[in-house]
Amino acid sequence: MKVHLDQVQNALRTYARQVQKEKVEAVRKKTGETGPTQSRKKDEVSLSARAVEVRELQKVLERLPDVRAERVETLKKAVAEGKYHVDEGKVAEKMLARELVDRVQ
């Protein structure tokens, strides 16, 4: 059986690639990396001016209390004194408007 030089070179290249893959896998296991080790790109995020403004407003809103304590106390006092009256017409209008908006969405 004749063995040609290019057959030997091809076998050596294949062996070298396999050895290289095993070395890379060993390093990945050791360091806990996954994926290709070469040419890793870092993710970038670019926010529009509007998005930055919205984020800043969200931060402001997060600092506000969920309950306006002074408003709750005022309403409690008005109810307790019998001075708080509900306009049924306005309540009905708001309920109907909300229903229409929900149906449109």
C-alpha cells in the first residue's frame, strides 16, 4: 500500500485540529466559559433621548409614595363628617368612558 505525502499531511492537520479543540474545551471547562473564545463582541445598548427621559421619569415616580397620605386623611375626615358626596352622574360617565376605551384597545 502506498501512502502519499498529502495523505499524511491531511491526517496530521486533522489530528492537530482535534488536539486544538480538546485544549480549547479544557480551558472552557476550567474557566466556565461557553461559546467561541475568539472575537467576542461586547453587547452595546444605545438609548434615544426620549428613552433616557422616560427612564429618568420612572426613577422619579419610583421615589413617590404609592399612597398620598394627606389626601387619604382629608377624604376620611370628610366621610366621617358626612361632607363627602359622590356625583353619581360623573361616576357613570367615567365607567362608560373606561368601558369604551377598553373595547377599542
